[in-house]
Amino acid sequence: MKNWIKKTITRADVGSLYDKFGVNPLTASILARRGITEGNDVQFFLEDDLRFMHSPFLFNNMEDAVDRILQAKDEEENVLIFGDRDVDGITSTAVLYDCLTNLGINVKWRLPGGTDPYGLNKAAVDDFEKDFGSLIITVDCGISNVEEIKYATDKGMDVIVLDHHTPPEILPAPAIIVNPKCEDSGYPFKDISGCAVAYKVVTAIRFAQSELYKNEISLLSVSPVEGGQACEINVLKLQNLVEKGLLTETVQAGTSISSTKLVNFLRGQQIFVWDEKSTASLLAQIFGSGAEFNFMDLREEVRKVSTLSPLSKFSLSQLKSKSKLARYNPEFNSEIKGFYNIFVTFINTQLQKQFPSYVEASERDLQLVALAALADIMPLKNENRIFIRKGIESMNKGKSRDGLKELLSMQGLLGKRITATDLSWNINPALNATGRLGKPEIGLELFLEKNAEKRQEIAKKIIEMNNERKELGNKGWDIANPKAKESIEKYDGKLCVIIDDSGEQKINRGVSGTIAGKLVNVYDIPSMVITFVDENAIGSMRSCRGFEVLSLLDKMADIFISYGGHAYAAGFSFKKERLGEFLTALEKFAPEIELSSSDAESINVDAEIPRDYLKPDLLAIVDDFEPYGEENRELTFMSKNLRICDALILGKTERQHLKLTFDLGKTKWPAMYWGMAEAWNRDFSKGDEVDVVYQVNRNCYNGVETPQLIITDIRKSM
């Protein structure tokens, strides 16, 4: 019997969320049970405005990367984008390639195909040298290519690394590195995809086309204190719309401006104020009429913008209270930060008018960023939620980008309400199939091809490749699964290692990661699958229960040709002749693996819904918590005393399904209990009242959507 766990929360927990953020009691209780109580976490569940995304210029090396790319444009250099073979690598390459070609840069792309190793390789460098290439940009790879990057730089090439994988102790040098996982990256959120990193660079490049790029700007506010005998002066210094310094000084009337820090802090700056007349008057009271300031009145500029003009009616102190950012982030709850917020909003509005093509391009890019975040199993928190929401929102408005549109059509999703689950199950596996079968260029060409008929042909080819990938996966599973129990016993239930050393590659290298993932799902322990390509062993590892795979692989680093990845998914390679050393190392280090307890027999309940409140509008709450996935499982509800009024057994396979109907008086709820037809007339029958744990989703049939329950567990009511 599964254990139903509904975490205890207090009225104070719920009330605090309600008071701070104005959410309804049910949403507040779900957030509290999930431990999402801090404003900087809550905002990404309640908001999806692009304003809540982090600035690309928070990356310490972003200006260096942008400047080097713009230099390549000015000097008409040849540029190579080197990506990876999976969805993240394909989409990263597409996003950056689109941007650079639109800028008129001479750019080519290359992805590892066939039996090529992961990451930049020397053969690619040699080929690029023949093209008189001078700048290589790696996307979704490169952080572990220390030797290859030195090889390129020794040939006189510059390298920019745009990656998100865990960096090694020794970073590639010399190279410009933009990677949120590097300790000195400056970026506030580490868990974005490689495509998101590329998108950040592209966003920065577009901003660099404006006159604001690198210009230092100061925002100045003045407030009277001490009965008007002094003023508090705040100056916030910005560069590329990112805070670079804050000066706060309380100045008594009659003070000489030269005795303050203002002169040096403001020197050479373009100064903005909110109300020129009142600000000049206050400064004159403090410094006298001899102190002259040249500043722009932002309030007057805002008044000219129709979408923002209502804000011009308010003072800075009033604007502060209207800031959504301040609601979630207390550090924004000041006049100068409120001023900063409206300034950034104003500038973004003006840039959208100046560069409308960039707005459209960004919308297309975010669709690929959404795919990458889901494919690379990024945690669905922080700005990843905005990436995915905005990407899916664009698709559902009928604005799917070229290539994706054809793939959605092939999978029967075009014109339907698309969810993150649809993309994860129907689009990403198909795109991934191209790389798994050694031809990732087909996936990339789908997004770059300008001819609609050719895109249709490519999309069809991708679906065929995905079907082939499924067959290879099934064959590989038939080989791996019988070996699993013996391996698990060998490693005392801490690890499963499948080695296809039959002399010929029976498990296709391209599906080793899929099989490792399936082993994790079935046996609930970290698993690896190793295949052989020529003289090399190629391994994929997946993990669970709190064990980070790199902690194991790091201990065997001297054996590997290369290795790297994420906390729960990684790859590695070593010379086949070192297999014995590898296995000896596994036997040594496997006992040190520590796994947290399995939660397979536990169900965490987000909220109990009384039967009288079980209504279709519950779907609105479910939609608010979309997208679902890593670190944001589907909402799970519990209801008691639901009466079964009808049942139907569905399916012709061994595992038949059960469709139930619950009578709730005014409404009747259909419910699916997958693979559990045998429970009918054994655990419950028609007319019984039952307690149910379930999710709520939509059943789409003939274009009509109806709400339904998906049952996780069910018991007879006491």
C-alpha cells in the first residue's frame, strides 16, 4: 500500500503568502507545501513577463564575448559555431547561427556526427584552419575541451565557449567563457540550458546594436529629510541596464557639492531624474543655485509612451508601491530601485520600437530555448519557467517557427493546445533521434532551411529516424535488462553497469543514454551503459536518489579520454584496452555511493479537495503551475468519499485500463486509472465511496476538451 503524504502547513504559512502576493488560498497552500515561500522563488510561478528574466550582462564575460563577435563582423572574419548532437546542442547552434547570419557575419556550423566524440575535436579545428577561420564559438560544449581549445589557439584562432556543463578544475585557456556554472560567472542562476546561454549572448548582441551599449547612465533621486534641512541623494549607476554602483548620501543645506562624493560619481554620466523641476529645486536648496546639473526628465519621456503614460501621474514614492518586482524582491522596495525598474521598462519599450525584428526573432528563439530546457531536464524553476511558458505561449498563438511548425504538424500537435509534456514526449525525442543515429545535422537543417517543401521532407525524415531509434532502443533494452539484476547484485544494490562487450555493437551507441535512463526508472538506482566504437569505450550514465554522477566519474578522471555532463546525466569515453582498470575502479568506488531513500512507494499530496469543491475550474490552478517536469512534478490532489457511478474496462493488451465516473451531485467526473483494470470488483465496485489521489488534466477528443482525473492511487473510504 502506498503512503499518502500531505505535509502539514499552518494558517500562518498560507496567510503570509496570501498577504504578500495576493494568491488564492489553494495556490498559497500548494506553494507552502512545496516550500516555495520566498518572493524570488514565488515570482517565477506567478509571473511570466520577460522583465523577470535575468540580464545577459550579469555574465561577467558577456561584453568580451559580444565585442569579439562584433569584431569578427567588422573585420569580415570567418566564424565557426561548433555545437553538440542533442536537442540542446542543435537548438543552441540554430539560435546563434540565425543571429550571426542576420548580422552579415561569415559563419559556418558543425556538429559531431557518426562516431565523433563529444565536444570540439582537432579535426574540426584543422578543417576550419583550411577555411582561414579565426573565431570558434562552441555552444553546449567546450568547457571540458582544454586540449582542443589550446590546439586551436596555438593556430592563431580565438575561442568563445558558451556552455552550461559542470566545469573541470582546469578551465580551457585562453578562451572567453560564458558558463553559469563557473564560480566567477556572475550569473545568478546556474541551471539554464546551453541554448539559454546562447540566447543570452544573442540578446546581448542585439542590445549592442543600440546606442546604449556600454554607455554609463546614472539615475538620480532626491528626497527631503530632517524637516527639509537636508536631503537624501541616491544615485544608481548603470551600464547595459545592469547596476554597477549605488551612492547614497545625506547632505545638509548649505553644503558645497565639491565636498560630496557626487562630483566624481557622476562625472561623464548621462543623468536621468523622474521630475526635473522638483529635483532641481531640492538640489538648489541644498547646494545653492550655483551648482548646475544637466539631466533628462524621464517622467516626460514616459508620458509620451501610450502603454506607460499612466505611470507618469505618480511620484517615485508612489511608483515604488506599484512595482511587481518590489512585491517579490524587498531590495526593490526603495525609490531609486523603483526608478530603476521603470527606467528599464521604458528603455525596453523604446528598443522594441526601434528594433521590431529583434522582438520577433526573440520570440522564435524562445521556442527553441523551451525545447532545450525540457530536453536537457533543466529544473523547472527560476527563469526556466519563463523560457518555457513564453515559448509555448508563442506556439499556441499559431506562431511556431519554421521547422518546428512542420514537426508539430507531423506529430499531430499543430492547432492543438500544446503543453510542456507534448514537447517532451513528441518533439524532443524526434529531434534527439537525429543525433543518436549520428546525423544531428538533419535536426539543425530543419530549423535553418528556408524552403517550406524541403522542411517538410526533413521533418518526415526525422520522424522516420525516430521510429528507427525506438526499434534500436527496444533491441538494446532486450540485451541490457537481462544483465541488470546480476550487475545490481554485484554492486550491492548501489549501481547497475551494462557493458556490451560482445565483439560487435549490439546496443547502438545512440540509445545507450536512453537505456541507462530506463534502467534508472525500472530499478531506481544509478545506471550506466557502455558500448564500444572502434577502439574506444563510450559510456552514458544516469542517476537518481540524490547521487550526483560526476562525484563518481571525477574519481576515475585519469582513465577517461573525456567525460562531463550534469548532476544526474553524464557521458564518458576511454580506450577499450583500459576496461579492466575502469572496472577495478568501479569496484573500489561503488561502495562509497550513498543513495537517499526511495520515494517510489510514497505519494506527496499538494492539497486535499473536498468533493463539493472538485470542479472544472481546478484546471486554472493546474495551468498556473505549468510547466511540469524536473523539480516541479505535476500537482497531486486528494479527495475523499467520491462515489463510483460507472466503470469501463479499456484496452486489449495484458495491462488493461479502468475508466471510472464519479458522481459528485451536480457534476460527474471521468477518471482514468491506467493499467489497473484488475482492481475493479477486487478493491472497489460500482456504488462504493473511495478516497482518491489524482492529477487533473484535459482529455481532447475531436477538438473538444473535457477535464478528467488521472488516478495515482485509490482506496475504499473508511
